[in-house]
Amino acid sequence: MNPKAIFTGLALSLGIAAPALGQVVSAPTAPAPAPAGQILASNPQSLINFFFEQGIPAQLTTDSVGDPLVEYRVDGDTGQVFFYDCTNNTNCLALQFYAGYKLDAPVALEIINGWNTDRRFVRAYRTDDGAARIEMDIATSYDGISTRDFADLYALWVESVRLFEQRIGW
């Protein structure tokens, strides 16, 4: 019996969907716009919509390399969400919440290291000029994440900012 026929018969009998031999399977193309209830980095408007639905003013702009950047205001402070893993400044696959703090004196590395030891999802670091920063990455990939899960992540971010500001004496 032909080996190709054996493989095909075996695959069909096991219920395995396989491309025809010799067929080229390409990587997914650009993701579609975010369906209702989904946050996609490839669709920055989905993030703007989320903030507006939460009663948080937000605007879409671009960062220094031309990728999308969302700026929002909460409790009188401006927050930023950067977009990463973009192709030609579009079709991004990840988001990053960011906050930076310039104090009169650099934050001690012990405080930064203690934060990173105690916290799981939000990392901190100190820049060469002594500014303290925290960041939280969220991979939305091609299919996005639900607004419910994103709301939980956003609440984690807001609480982390509050705790970090206390820890550094902001």
C-alpha cells in the first residue's frame, strides 16, 4: 500500500484534520478588529473603549517610534499604555502599563529589589538617572483577552501603582 495513503487513512481514522501533503500552511494574517467584549493590542480603539466604559478619559496617540500609545487619566494622574510587538506600527500583540517617578533622591535599590521580590506581575527598576519606574506587560496575542479579565488586570495595575508610590514615598 502507498505510504501516503496509509498516513492519510490513519489521520482520517483518528479524526485528525491535516493539510494535504505538499500544502503550504501560512502564519495567521493580521487579526480582525476586536469583537465586542475583547481587548486587542492590534485594535487600540478597543482599549480606548474600555477606558471610556469605565468613565476614564483616554486618548490615542503615538510613541516616539510611531507605535500606538494610549494616555489616560485616573485620580488626577496621567497613565500610559505602550504597544509592543507591532508590525509597521500596527497589528501589535502586547500592551505595557507604565509609570515613572523622579524623586529628589534616587530610590534605594533595596526598595526596588524588595518590590520585585514581593510582587509577581508588576516589575520595578531604577534608571541611570535615579528615576523609579514600574511596568506591567499584557500579551493579547491574536485573539485578545476579555474585558472582564482586562478589568481585573487594570485593577491590579491601579493597586500596584498605589502601593509602589507608598513604598517609594511619592
